[in-house]
Amino acid sequence: RVTVGVSVNSDNLLEVSFANQNFDFDELIALLGSYRLKRRYHRLKDGTFVSLADQQLSGLADFVESAGIKKNMAVEGEDQTVELPLSQAMYIDALAREEDGLRLERSKRFKAVVRDIRNPADADVEVPHELKGILRDYQVTGFAWLSMLASYGLGGILADDMGLGKTLQVIAFLLAHRDAAAQRCRVNHVQS
């Protein structure tokens, strides 16, 4: 039985770890390869055989394949962990929700990233004072979504029907970042 854990590290990369005491990451990938080839058994490095009739492997095999995880991707020094771009967070979360046979343990930070991106209306993002009272609720949500993506180093595309204020949302985003950069400069100047 393999438990998959996903977290976000200090470099804003996803760390996907595979917890199993019987074999390392490369052997797990080889085992899943045998499963995909519809073999009945897989021989581990130590000579023991593993039955591949277990349906729990189906969800894990689909997860590994869909996330683009391959052999030799293990993080150096951590043979059970691979790093993926943070941009795959929503995709991995959706995969985990769809796969019944997959046991995915999500860290608090991973859950927070997914929640922040899914629910931008709940974000604590300040609308620039020049546009307070001008932006409509859905425009504030679009502005908050862009701001949330940017805070995680991600990008996005606003798309809706014409005339709903995408340009105004982007202007609000740019103004907010200009104001934040100016504030950082003032703080750095005072500290100097």
C-alpha cells in the first residue's frame, strides 16, 4: 500500500512523496510500469514478487501517469519525493478527488493554495483606493484571483463576455502591485 503526500515547499514547488517501506521511488515506477503492461507479478530488486492484481494500483498508476511523474525524478537525497511545478496544484487536487483508489494526504499549505485559487472572493486583497467603489463585485473577484495567482508566482487569463471590465480588473491589479512596490521601497528606505 502506497500513500501519496503532497505539500508546497519554500521554493513554491509541489513536493509529491510516496510513502512505502518496501521499495524506493524508481522501483515503484517500475512496478507501475509492469502493472500498465498488465503483468500479473512484478519482481522487486530484492527478488520478492508483488502481485499486481490489486486494484489499488489503478488509482496510483493513473495519478503518476497523469501528473507526468517518471523514473529518475526523485529529489536528490530524498528517494521517495519528486518536485513538480506549483501550477499543477489544481490538477493534482482534481485527480486526487476523482481517483477512488488513491490515498492522497494534502498538507495544510497545499490545501491553502488550492482554497485560495478556488475561492478568490474570500481573499483578503485590498482594492486600490483609486478604484474603491468603482469595481463591481465580480470585478473585485477577478482582481483578487489575479492577485492570488501572482502571490504564488502563477499567471492566469481573465476571460468573459466582452464589456465586463477585464481591462479595469487588470488596471486594479497593476495599481495594487505598484502600491505594494512603493510601500516596500518606503520600508527599505526607512530601514537604511
